[in-house]
Amino acid sequence: MKIFIIGMPGSGKSYLGKKLALSLKLKFYDLDHLIEKKENQTIKQIISINGEDHFRHLETSILKGLEKENNIVISCGGGAPMFFDNLEFMKKHGIVIWLNTNLNTISSRIQKNLTRRPMFEGLNSLEIDSKLSELFIQREKKYKKADFEINILGKEKQSLSSVIQIVMNYSKHKH
């Protein structure tokens, strides 16, 4: 079983991924951390030194390097599904979950931890909100191609156990 978690920056992909991996006794990977480890640099350094194109190619090669691994949960960077054939690769090799988190929640998370979010550094709260809306508009159509959507916040809040149930049922029918 391979589970890919996609969604906006700050939506809680790593948090959900760790919880899911623990509950399902799978190994957890954070794609951004794998990139940082391989390059021995932060994402911010990689992008500022070599540019976003270089980063996106690294991201894709590390993502595809996980093809032979099994029983893993991978938290993907917010932009990962947007480039090359990454989303198609994820769908072919596993279950793709879109963690759709309310943008206001994401905005307040990002404001509390700007150093981990180079994309939002130097922006005030209005600019962060505006950037998030723009990103969401660009990415929503791609995110919607996930095998299923999970709404952790908001009126239709789903519990971790219901998410696990969905994943288990889905994986039985997918293969």
C-alpha cells in the first residue's frame, strides 16, 4: 500500500501522514524532508541557489524513486502534483488523498511559522491570504483529481478513524 497526501502548504499533510502511517503500521515519508536530506540543504536554500525548476526536477526524481517502496505514506509538497506527470504517477502507484483544509486555518498556521514557508516570507497577513487564494485557484482542479478528498476542518470534519476506514475500503477496491 502506498498513500500520497496532497494539498495546500500548511494544510496538515505531514501531521495527517504521520498519524495515518502510525495507525496503519506503515512507514512515513515527507517528500520535502527527503529532498532536504538528499541535497543537504533546506528547500529555501535549494530554490534560492538553483531556482524552482531545479527543485521541481529533484522533487519528481525523489518521488519516482519511491516507486519500489511499499507500505508507505508520503506527504507531498503542495506543488508536487502540479508538475510533470507527478499526479498521474501517484495515482498509478497508490492512493492519492487531497487534504482540503480551510484557507483561513492555513493562513493562521503559516503566519505562526513563516520561516518554514519561504513562499510566504516577508508577506503580511493580507498578502498571505491573497497568495493562498491565488494558489488554491491554480491548484484546485489538479487536487480534485485525487482518489478522494478529506476535509479535516470545517462543517464536514472527518475523524482520523473515518479517514483510515476510507483508505482501507478504497485500497481493497483499487487492487
